[in-house]
Amino acid sequence: MSGLPYLSHEAGFTDRGITKAGKLLGNWKEGDASGIGLIGVPLSKPSISHSGASFAPQTIRKMMNSFTTYSIQDDMDIQPITDFGDITMHVTDLSDSIRRIEETAAGILNRHTDILPIFLGGDHSVTAPLFKSFKEARGKAGIIQFDAHHDLRNLEDGGPSNGTPFRQLIEKGVLEGKHLHQIGIRNFSNGKAYTDYGKQHGVHIYTMQDVYETGILTILETAVHELLKETDQIYVSLDMDVMDQAFAPGCPAIGPGGMDARMLIEAMRFLGETPQVKALDIVEIDPAVDFRDMTSRLAAHAILTFLSGYQTRK
Amino acid sequence: MSGLPYLSHEAGFTDRGITKAGKLLGNWKEGDASGIGLIGVPLSKPSISHSGASFAPQTIRKMMNSFTTYSIQDDMDIQPITDFGDITMHVTDLSDSIRRIEETAAGILNRHTDILPIFLGGDHSVTAPLFKSFKEARGKAGIIQFDAHHDLRNLEDGGPSNGTPFRQLIEKGVLEGKHLHQIGIRNFSNGKAYTDYGKQHGVHIYTMQDVYETGILTILETAVHELLKETDQIYVSLDMDVMDQAFAPGCPAIGPGGMDARMLIEAMRFLGETPQVKALDIVEIDPAVDFRDMTSRLAAHAILTFLSGYQTRK
Amino acid sequence: MSGLPYLSHEAGFTDRGITKAGKLLGNWKEGDASGIGLIGVPLSKPSISHSGASFAPQTIRKMMNSFTTYSIQDDMDIQPITDFGDITMHVTDLSDSIRRIEETAAGILNRHTDILPIFLGGDHSVTAPLFKSFKEARGKAGIIQFDAHHDLRNLEDGGPSNGTPFRQLIEKGVLEGKHLHQIGIRNFSNGKAYTDYGKQHGVHIYTMQDVYETGILTILETAVHELLKETDQIYVSLDMDVMDQAFAPGCPAIGPGGMDARMLIEAMRFLGETPQVKALDIVEIDPAVDFRDMTSRLAAHAILTFLSGYQTRK
Amino acid sequence: MSGLPYLSHEAGFTDRGITKAGKLLGNWKEGDASGIGLIGVPLSKPSISHSGASFAPQTIRKMMNSFTTYSIQDDMDIQPITDFGDITMHVTDLSDSIRRIEETAAGILNRHTDILPIFLGGDHSVTAPLFKSFKEARGKAGIIQFDAHHDLRNLEDGGPSNGTPFRQLIEKGVLEGKHLHQIGIRNFSNGKAYTDYGKQHGVHIYTMQDVYETGILTILETAVHELLKETDQIYVSLDMDVMDQAFAPGCPAIGPGGMDARMLIEAMRFLGETPQVKALDIVEIDPAVDFRDMTSRLAAHAILTFLSGYQTRK
Amino acid sequence: MSGLPYLSHEAGFTDRGITKAGKLLGNWKEGDASGIGLIGVPLSKPSISHSGASFAPQTIRKMMNSFTTYSIQDDMDIQPITDFGDITMHVTDLSDSIRRIEETAAGILNRHTDILPIFLGGDHSVTAPLFKSFKEARGKAGIIQFDAHHDLRNLEDGGPSNGTPFRQLIEKGVLEGKHLHQIGIRNFSNGKAYTDYGKQHGVHIYTMQDVYETGILTILETAVHELLKETDQIYVSLDMDVMDQAFAPGCPAIGPGGMDARMLIEAMRFLGETPQVKALDIVEIDPAVDFRDMTSRLAAHAILTFLSGYQTRK
Amino acid sequence: MSGLPYLSHEAGFTDRGITKAGKLLGNWKEGDASGIGLIGVPLSKPSISHSGASFAPQTIRKMMNSFTTYSIQDDMDIQPITDFGDITMHVTDLSDSIRRIEETAAGILNRHTDILPIFLGGDHSVTAPLFKSFKEARGKAGIIQFDAHHDLRNLEDGGPSNGTPFRQLIEKGVLEGKHLHQIGIRNFSNGKAYTDYGKQHGVHIYTMQDVYETGILTILETAVHELLKETDQIYVSLDMDVMDQAFAPGCPAIGPGGMDARMLIEAMRFLGETPQVKALDIVEIDPAVDFRDMTSRLAAHAILTFLSGYQTRK
Ligand SMILES: [Ca+2]
Ligand SMILES: [Ca+2]
Ligand SMILES: [Ca+2]
Ligand SMILES: [Ca+2]
Ligand SMILES: [Ca+2]
Ligand SMILES: [Ca+2]
Ligand SMILES: [Ca+2]
Ligand SMILES: [Ca+2]
Ligand SMILES: [Ca+2]
Ligand SMILES: [Ca+2]
Ligand SMILES: [Ca+2]
Ligand SMILES: [Ca+2]
């Protein structure tokens, strides 16, 4: 602004040699888009327990500004991505919110066939409409799910909640059980009925003990290999509660004995590099109970790591 | 327990000269009931903003144990009351939750015609089904509402939320506007469209400025007097955000310039004493954001003060 | 957005009957401006004690969205105001930051001669350059300062800090002591040397005891009357630590025995109505140590109250 | 330090015109002492509920540094006082700790007959040994107790706890009931058995309702007048939970409907001025649960206000 | 409840396929008992530093509801256990509390000779009376202690505290030093005098460096092997501060460089499987200073892991 | 104190067999000094983001009292060290504060040629003046820097801040780039311009990925070996944000994917043992945002570990 050079609507110091990762997000304004697309899905009212996961899209975006665009590991800057904004939810009609998610995701995926979407939940209930739209728009697909929980609960007791998305997909025939790989499933965090349900439907289940013993990369290589035998692309669903509570203290369902930060970073890098990974969601972060936004920081770092892998794809 | 005298499933020290107010709550087990009945209504998913008000019934009950049964002002002990427990809500179907509230309140009020119910919300959305059942079971009734907000929002934009209960009641013909007295309405906390709506429907509106200038007891005397000209009984709805944020820091919508603790205590005493007050709800306390359960402590104290007045009724 | 109606870069529910006060802020984009102008002055490194007051401009703006535009007391909506953004500060050169404040304020006040500026600090060090520019641009002016402290400390020990702004103005001849009215000065919060300095320079000092005994409005009427005998306009400087710690827990220098919310609201209304009040700053709020942004909420409410008074000016 | 002028074992900025009130505390080192003496009594294990009141002496001392020595109301600086340090408690033998308190208080009071002691608890259990030693050393004395609670519980159920000090004193014949004035006793915070006990023993009980209606100063004038009919001096015991929870959020037993900061300041001033007030204790502050040490700040301010009154004594 | 199906005194959603682990706890009501018995020992007043460990039994029980009964690793549900409740402590007589613990533990262990007790402290002082009763009731026994500290302090300076339980046992001849294996002892967390005492008495000391280098399972195998050469059964005492502060932030004496969650889980599984492990206590969790009950969650998970191992015993 | 044996100005329990590490700090009082010297450098106003790192010297000293002097690993007590106190900073003139640091460090290092200084920041801006004085006083030296960030930012945009110390040293010719080894540099935490600058100047950069893959001790051995080829001594600069946020939650710039506590402890031991390590600073801890002083506890433990290694030097 001529004459008033210090006035700015974006507060704060700017250093010419640093680009904050928040600057990667360019608001979508109709028209074409390709590459990575960020879509906020701030829905957490379907959660079984109290959840402020609807705050996560804004918090994760904000935490992008705690990082830079530069991957020293690759000597490379991350490229800009398209921020489609958030899907506005209905205040009281949760099924309408689900419909809005499905419709909006479909709209984006059908219009922008090159976009690799990164969906920021929200609770895990959003994965059901998101994957449904993804598959309808993009074709045969499987899922790699990071989670302490199966999320295969019955639909009678509480309706379509954050405990049911994969059950919904299987029951509606959108997803075959065998095209679902669950990683990090934890002891004393699930019901036998649902593990049995998973097994009966051919779901591939890797417990945290498996992760400890086999290693996260070996498991991911197996999962990708298995999925690509029968599907063309992979949707990754990252429920942040797969992490040990020390590393992700801001999930609604925290607990001990999960993954550490290094494991997650290695996993996200691998999946970013894998050409058939075509969608990612990150869910179950409740900024209202976190400590210093640690969990959203981890999510932002995970996204950037994924993007660094993505840029190495041919 | 013979031989193991120190084992107990209720931890803690007991003093023979003190009865904790939590002991007043006797679990209802079918059968007759009269006097005061406590019913938890742990619903807060209809809230426009993030709300953990569903935690309040349990927290208020727990805070009862921070008080005793003894009113030194009256040299009198509060008498036991019937605790009906909480209404179990649906996880994802909010309209079913509203139905459960309406049906359960009706069931209690019809069976136990002498019960004066104290409903512990939950957010303010619960008042619509509660008052509807109350009026159907008990007959002609008006409302005294303590609130910073009108809660007369339109029903199209977000459905029946914590911003709409009195609008719902008026639109459904359950409540005439003139039978609604709103006390503590605050500047910069409402929209002109809804103040206009209230005025058009004859709602009696007392702002905080009115409370400061006229005094809470004078206003209440007027309101009771006016209501009893046309109705037989009064339902009191206490939205805790009528308080200044210094005194009730745990409401979702806190702000400055509200009532202080003394005003509330005087009001609750007066209403307790007033024979035509036949129901009370306390809503909009979110224990998840409170400081040391201050707001739930205030609610528990308000209930006990109401009960002390109630016991002076003939 | 055609076809994707639920996507938005501004998250959250919109109600047609409510306008959030945050919507009042329209970003200034060069060109003319009149009425009220908001300018963020995020400087707190000059503070004697640790202070995150530089976060306050953004937090107060955000808290504007916890209020609506509607004054029920006046049956009137607050009119839009111009948000000039924040002044970017130097990271390490504090005197350059002071220079930027002075230069930017001068630029705005000289260009936009009708603008009544509301400056959001920052700590109290910002008042020295702000008032200097204000007086140079607008002419003869006095100050009404709400504060627990004189802020008349010597300049040798620590340089121009948040403890010195009014001393600086007096020593530089920008302000005559008798044109400074300090309200709310508190026991055990000042040094005798500085009270003496104030008295020697004719500063009008009203202690909290005076406020309790005389009443805030009577004091303000006196102060305005006295100031207008010799000056043409009044700059109001509101150091939020004039409040009792229960009402403004987020100031760096909290303590007991200050003003309550009602007093502040009445004061801001009166000053808003007073035609000769031509500038306002609000300083010494540290959002990093506040509880639920209570102090910024109070500041936002104070601004709206001031604006409601302002709109009644002829 | 010659040559290294900036090194200091006391961190922080020093302003020549300000003396922090913490500087008033001079460590006692054997030898004579007169005037005000500060003695820390960090005992809270006798508390019925979990209490970190043993942290309060150090926290209150630290909060003295948030204030200055200057009373603007009197245009006077507070004079230095003798800090006797803290009484070291036994880790596991609570009766030995009580013995240490009694013995140490006796030692100080007998040696230094001019010392007016200010005891910093600890929980209220410390008042029993303190008053006992005080009376034995100094002669006939009565007590003004600020408290939401009687502290007249029976001694069988839990032994000599923070609920029993005044009962202990009465039962041991150290204190006649009629020489005890309890101010601020609150509804739903006591048991009828103990109010009855108080009445039977002639204890003067002023409830918060009395304080609201009669005014704190009128009550204090009455209490002092009554006490001085039969005793020669007054011991003041300030249980900080006499305050409303908004003003003293860091007491173990917080609740609504108590005193505000202005009332306490006025009371402490009056008692400071009253020549027959010869001892003061401040108890029941738990810094571990406070917000920003608000309650310890209030205690420090109360002490300074008391001292300002004390300096006006002839 | 007929006609009022939604009323419940246990709030919350129930899913037919999930059993919360809290449901495993069945209140003991006189009569026979076998298998696992839970006994709360809410004593923390003997602690050297401020401790709210007396809150832990209730918090750990509550956190059981954050887990399910299902061990996916074993495809097995955990079986119900007997909850004996908590031992009521004396308010002020700590030695009487110790007596109550000893007497109650003896009562349970003598009556119910098949019960494997899990004691929930409380601070570490409870282990002295617990082990004494255990040994007297059940015969020759050794101890595996997880701890950053020896807890072999002298008994003169502070009496029987949380720093002395194993010294007490050795000095009273209840435990031979060589029958004590201490695992996880940390640098800069002990005094040489006490390490020397341990060595002189033949205590087996494994430092955290040993745990890092040798591995927790190898150490445990050695310890069990050694103990069973001379004793018949093993009492495990888990002081949660053996964990690194990142994994157990809610212990009174947190610090860096301890065990991680995986190590603890593996240890608890191994000890659960070991048939000669006949008692377990978990101590030194202070819920009042924890973050989101992380440390109690870890304790609950540890218990469930232990139970899963226990169910594999023949 | 004869006759008053329980009075003490140092509160708290003393155990004859334990020496708290805080007791190691003996205040320097002019005169000779050798061995380890502690110097507080409480400056954080130069920080780019809000930082309370100026509180760290006092907090780290206080946390020393959470540890003992005894290294069980070495069966050895740590020897006393000289505490020179803190350097008093200017309130508003940051360059004068830098001058004071440089001058004071020079004074100490020149007078006490045997002192190995441990500097407690403060933010990382303090390393520039500290190393300059160190090199001038002691001769040829290189740096091992633990950090997530290069701190090689340009000096034009914000002046000499906590992002620039090593750039300043290189540009002023105080340090050759090749004599700087940076360990733990993290992805998405730096700008390519500054990595390039580092490479161009021969800075040795080890990323966290290198630390994961190569091991911290191997890297340190290499770094020491390289440095000692060309310099005589090593200055270690520990920016605590090199740690994963789970282990050091109190740094201004926390993030995932850093070092864990064990790595740091091993590193500090190695460096303590290395005879050519002649200075250490610890920076970037902000106690105002930490959880239970975890990060200061880690710093205190790191210092003690360093000292334990130091005592093994010949
Ligand atoms: Ca999930
Ligand atoms: Ca999950
Ligand atoms: Ca409402
Ligand atoms: Ca409301
Ligand atoms: Ca000021
Ligand atoms: Ca001030
Ligand atoms: Ca008391
Ligand atoms: Ca009390
Ligand atoms: Ca222990
Ligand atoms: Ca321990
Ligand atoms: Ca750095
Ligand atoms: Ca850094």
C-alpha cells in the first residue's frame, strides 16, 4: 500500500528465504484444478463420544504455517495445492450433512479428474460418503486404514457414526472386505464381534503388535501389493488415533501402545511415493482437547511428507 | 461388611454432622414419586456451536456433593428428591433424541402428577420438547426464561437447534408469545430480526440493563404477576449464559455484562418460593470448557436454593 | 459456487437473522475512508514483563464474531467500520517498530481526516507514538486513561516501555500533565515517585477508591468537562488491567480490586456518545494467558458499546 | 560485582521509582524483632479434601512482587516486615507437625512480644495451634473468622482437620464460643449439627446474606465492639473461601455467593486500622489449582491493605 | 423400565458388539470370590511431595471404560473380576490408615485364598503394609519393582513415606533384600546412600540403562528365574514413574529417560503369563496433574494386558 | 536457630541420604572459580515468534531440585558448580542486551580461564555473542549444534534474531562454516535458501533422517573427529527443539519427528566425556507454554548427564 508500507491484513514477520507451508494453499475459485486438492470436512456430530473434530480442518491449515515448504531430505520445495475450502454442514440434520459431503466430493472428483484429494475431517464418519463418491467417480479402489479401531460396528445401535464407516461401505457393497487393510488395530480397543465381522468379510487386519514386529513399511508394501492385485487405486484413511497418545494427545480416543511419529512419517512418505494412492483422508483430531495443537502439527507434517513423496512420482 | 469395615464402594470420608447434597438424590425405581424429580437430558448435538453440555447432568450431580443439605438461612435441611436418571440419546438421529425427550418427559409427568421436575440439560434445544410435554400433561403454562439470547431464531437455516426452542413453541402454538418472559437479554448477542419477532408476538423482554436498573426481584415479581393473570403455572428455563462470564465461565456462549451470583441466588429463592412455579430446567453448561466446574457448582447451588424456597411453600 | 453450493472458505453456520459483529470489519483497500477505523498495533516486546499482547489484535477481531451487530438497548445495528489491518513490526529493532507505528498512524490520520481510529494494542508502549501522531494530525487533545497504573516511569532505567508512555508524552511536550486524566489507579500498583511526578505535572488521578465512591460516570463527566475547557478533543486509552482480575483475567498485570464489567460498559457507552472523543486505544491484553479469551471478549464488547454510543452522536 | 555489572542472582528489571512489595520481607536472623512478622505454616495434609495449601506461603510471598509498597490512598509506603520463614513439617506425623506449629508460634510470640504475626497457611487446621500459642503468649483474645464454613466439626470422625479448628479451641477451653465471630457463613456449606453447636456455644454467626444486607463494615464494627467488651485483643482468621469463587478460584472448597474483592479490601483495611487486632492468619489457598495465582495475589493485596491500615494506628 | 425405556442411571450409548472393560468390575458383596480381585488403596498423604494419588483408584476404574474387554492379540475376551472397593482412610492419622490397609488386605487375602489381588494406589507407601499382609497370608514371596527410585530411604527423617516401603520391609524382616528386584532405576533420581544400602542387602538393581541395553523381557526372565529359586511367588509393584515423562505425564515425580509404552505392555503381558506372579500393585499416579488421564489410561491398559496374560495360565 | 528449630527460609523436607542437584549450585561471589560455571542468559525478545525463553534459566535451576546429585550409572556424585547468576537484560534495547551478554561472557571467560561455561538461554540469539566471546577468550573453536533449524537466516529482514546466530558468526568471520556441525535438522522446518547457504559455506548438516539411520553417537563421533582436525575445542549449542514434541513440549517451535530422550541423554554423556568440549548452551525452552516443566526437567537431566561425563575426563 503506497505510503503505508507497514499495514497488512496478514500479521507477522516475513523472511525472504522461508516460505511457510500455509502459503501452499491457494483458494480454489471455480475453473480448472489439478494436482493435490484440500477439502475440509468439518463434521463430528456423528461421533459416539464428544468430539470437536469439526475444528480440525482450520487448525491443520493453521499449523501448516508452523512448517515450511522445503524438504531438506529431497532438497526440494513442495508445490502449491488447491484449497477447495470446507463443506458447510447442517446444524441438526446429520444425514443431510452426510449427503452434502457425498455430493460435494462427487462434484469435485468428477469435475477435476486429476485432483488427488486430501480430505481433512472431521470424525471418521466422513470416510463413508467420501469413499463412496471417490469410487463412483474414479473406479475400482481399495482402502488402507490406519486406526486403533476397526470401525465395523453395527448400524442399528447408533446409526452411521464414526464407529461404522467401513461397515457401511461393506454393507452397501461399495467396498469388498478384502479390499480393506486395517493397520495398527489395538488390543482392548475393539469388540470380538467386529473383529469376527472383519475376518468373515476378508478384511486384512494388522495389529500394533504386527506393526512392532513386522515394521510399518513391510506391512504397507504387502498391503499395496495385495490391493493392486484387484483394484486400480488406493484410498488412504488416516485415523490419527492409530498413534500412541504421547505422540497424538488430541484424538478423542487416545490410548497407549500405538505408532510413534517416525513410523507415521515413514508411512506417509511411502504412500506419497506410491503412484496408485489417489486419495487421503485424515480424521479424528479434536483441537479442543489437544496440547499446543500437537496432533494437528503432526497431521500437517504428515501431509507435507505425503506431498514430498507425491512429487517424486513420475 | 463384617470383618472388613474399611472397604467401601463409595470412597471418601464421612462426617456424621454433614450430609452432602448428593445424598438427596434417590434413584427412582418404578413406582410412585412425588415432590421434586431430577431428570438428566444430556443432549447437545443440536447446538449451533461446539458444546459438551451433554456432560452437564452428571457434573451437576457430582457438584451436589460439594454442598450440604443444610440451609443456614432457614435453619432447615433440604429434603430428598427423586432422581429419574438420564434420558439416553440417539448417537446420530437428533430428531429421535428430541422424540425420546418429549416421550420420556410426558411419561414422567403424566404418571407422577405431583412431581415438580428439574431438568438438567443439555443445550437449550431440550426446552422445546420438555415444555411441550409439560404443558400437555399439566395444562396452561407460561415461561420465565433467563438468557442472554432470545432463542427465537428461524427454523429454516439450521433446524431445531439451541437457538430456536421458543420459536418452535410459538410456531407450533404450544406457547403464546405473551406467556414468555425473557430476562437478561444482552446487547450484541441477538439479531434485530429476532427481537422484532419477539415483540411482534408479545414476548416480554427484560434486558440486562433492565436487570441492573430495576432489580432482578422486581422484574420477577412483575413477570410472575403477569403470567398468572393468564396461565396457571410457570415453567422456568435457566440458560446459564445469562450470567456474566466471570461467574459462569463454562457456558458455550460466554460474555461480559451479565448477572452475578447474588442475583441468581435471589432469583432462584424467589422462584422456589412461588407456588405456581412447577418446572425448572438448567441448560447450556459445558463442563468440558469450564474452570474447576464453577458453572456446575453454581447450578447445583441454584438448585439447592430453589429447593429451599420450595420447602417454604404451603 | 455453481454446482458445489456447500463449499466455502469461511467455515460455519450462517443464520439469516443474525449478523456477526466480525462482519462489520471491511478491509481497507486504499482510497477514501470515514467513520470508525480499526488499526492493529501488535507490539509487546517493549513490555517490562513477559507479554503476548501482540496477539490481541487478531484475537479481539476473532471475538467480534462472538457478538452480533445488534444493540437491543438502542434497537439499532452497528454500522460497518474500516479495518486497516495490522502494522507490521520489526523483529528486533523496537525503536523502529515505534517509528512504524508513529508513521503509519500519521499516514492514516492525515489522509483520512474523518476517521475515528480504534487502535488495538499491543502493550501500552504504543500509546506514545499513537497519541503523538494523533495530536499532530488532529490538533489539541487530552487523554482519558483507564489504568491500574500511572505509566509515568522514568525513561532511563528501561527505555520507552509499557510503563512510560505518558511520561514520554509529557517530557516531549506533546501532552500537558493537566490534560491527562487517569482513572482506576490502584493501591500497591505504583511507586510514590510516579504519583508525585503526576501530581507535580497536574495529572488528574482518580483511584479505584474514587471510582467506587464517586461512580464511574460522574468521574467521566468531570474529566470530559475539564478536558474540554482546554482541548478540543479527547483520546481514550483503555488499559484493560483497570479491570478486576475476575473480569479480565488475561492482562499481564492482573490484580484484585478493579472495575467490573458493568462499569466498563457504562464508561464505554458514555465515551462513545461524547462527540469530542476522537480516538480510542485498547491495550494490555495477552491472549496467551487468558481463560477462554474472556478479556478479548470484553474488549470486543467494549468496542461495540462504544460504537453504539458513537452512532447516537449528531 | 566489579567488572561484571550485569550479573545478578536476582533476575529481572529494576526501576528506581518502584519498590516491589516482596522487598518488604527481610529474613529474620535471630535477635530482636518488632512490628509485623510473617510466618509460613505450610501444612495441608490434615485437610479433608485434597489440598496443596502447603504451597501457599511461598506463592503469596512471590505474589508480593506483583505489587508495590506504595499506598496511593494514603500517599504512604508500607514499612519493612520481618519474615521468619516457614515452619518445617513432618512428612508423615501430622500431630508432630501441629506440635511444631504450636511450639514455634509460642517461641516467636514469647520472645518478640511486640510482633504482630501474620501466619500464612496452610489449611485451616493450623489456626488451632496458632491461636492457642497466641493466647498463651499474649493473653485474653477473641477471633474474627472469615469463612464459608463453621469449622466446628466433631473430632471423632477424622481427627483434628481443617474442618475442626474452632471446635478444638472451644473444647480445650482455649476459646469461649462467644468470643468467636464467624463472618460469611454460607448456605449449603455446613451441617445443622455444627450450626447448632455454634449457637449453643454462643458463637456469633453472620451469614453471607447478612453481609449482603448489613454490609461488611457494619458487621465488623459490631464484632470488634462485642469482642472488646470481654477480651483485650483480636486474632483474625481469613479463610479465603469466604470469597465468591469468581474472585478466589484457587481455594479447595470454592463456591458461588461469597464476598467480592472490594468487600475484602475494605474489611482488611478496617482490621488493619483497629489497634486491638493483634494477629492474622490467611488459610485455604491451594496454588496448585488456582488460575494465574489469582487467589494468592488477592492474599498479598489483602496483607498490604492490612499493613496500610496498621501504619495508621497510633 | 416399562414405559420409560430411555431412562437410565448409567448415561451413554451402548453398542451390542462392544463390552467396555469397566463392565468387568463386579462389586464384591461378601461371600466367596476367586480369580482377580481389585482393591483401591487411596492413600497419598504419606508422600514426600504433594500427591493426589488418592484419586487414582477411581480414575483408573473410570479409564477402564475407555477400553474394551477384547484382546485381539489372543482373540479372547477378558473375564470379569471382583472389585472389592476402596479402603477408607483416616483423615489425619496416617499410621491408622496404614493399619487399615494392612488389616483389610489381610482380611481379603486370608478369606479368599484364590484371589490374585491387584491393588490400586495411592502412593508407594501402601506397598509396605500390602506386601506384609500378602506374605503373611500366602507365604514366601519376592518382589519385582518397576521404579525410577529405590524407595529405600531411611525411616528417621520423615517416617514411613512413599520413599521408604522397601526399606521398611527389609528392616522388619518381612523381605530379604535379595528377594527384591528393582527395574528401571534412573540416574540422578536416587541417593548413593540408598543404592549402597540396596547393594549391601543384596537387592538386584537394573537401571534404565540396563533396560535399554538388555531389554525388558530378558531382565524379567532373569528376575523371575532368580526369585523362584528361593521363593514361591512374586508380588509385582509397578510405580508408574518408571515410565518416561512423555508416556506417563501424571506421576508426581516425572522425568525423562524412562520406559516407553511398548516396554510396559510387554512386561505386563509376560508377568501376567507367569504363574507364580500372585499380586500386583500400581502406584504413584496423580490424576490431578495428568493430561487427559493419560497415565491412568496406561494403567488400565497395563491391567488388561496383565489379565490377558493371566488368562493364558494353566 | 536456637530454640526455634523448625523455622527455615528454605521450605521442605530434607533427607540425609539424598542431595538435591539444586544444591550443586553455589553462588559465585567474586574471586576465583574453576570447573563448571552456570550463567543464565534470560533473553528472548529477539525471537521471531512469541517466546518466554527468558524464564528458562530460573526454571531449569528449579528443576535441578527434581533430581539428585547421584549417578547410579557411575556410582558417583556430581561435584558442585559455580552459579554466576543471570545477566540482566535491557527492557527495550535489544542490541544493548546482546552487548551485555558478550561483555559479561567475555569477563567471565577471561577471568576464569578454567571455567567450562554452561549458558542457559534464552532463545538462540544468545549463541552469537556467547560464542564470539568464547572464541576470543579461549581460541580456535568449532560448534556442534543440535537443532531442528539451521538458524542461518538473512540478517536484513528481521535483524539478529533467534533465526540468525550462526549466520551472524559466519558473516562476521568468527566461525568458519566448516566448523559448524548441525545435527537433527528437520524436514519442512527450514528454507532451501538457508540450506544452500549452509552447504556453500561448508556447514556439516545431519538431518533427523541421518540421526535415525546412522545413530546419534556415530554422528557425534564423526563431528568431534572432524572438528578437532582444525580446531582445538568444541562449543555445544543445544536447541531443545531438536527433540520430538512428545519429549520437549515446551519449545516455541515444537514439531514431530525429532530426537527422543534416550538419544539426548546418550549425546550429552558422550559430549561430557569428550575433553575438547569446553562450553555448552541450552536454548529455546519456554516454560510459559510447557507441560509440568517437562522440557526444563529434560534440560536439567541433560546438564547432569553432561556433568557425569565431564567428571570422567582426566
Ligand atoms: Ca476410526
Ligand atoms: Ca480410531
Ligand atoms: Ca438459550
Ligand atoms: Ca443463551
Ligand atoms: Ca498502562
Ligand atoms: Ca496497567
Ligand atoms: Ca475454614
Ligand atoms: Ca472454609
Ligand atoms: Ca516408588
Ligand atoms: Ca518412583
Ligand atoms: Ca535454533
Ligand atoms: Ca530450532
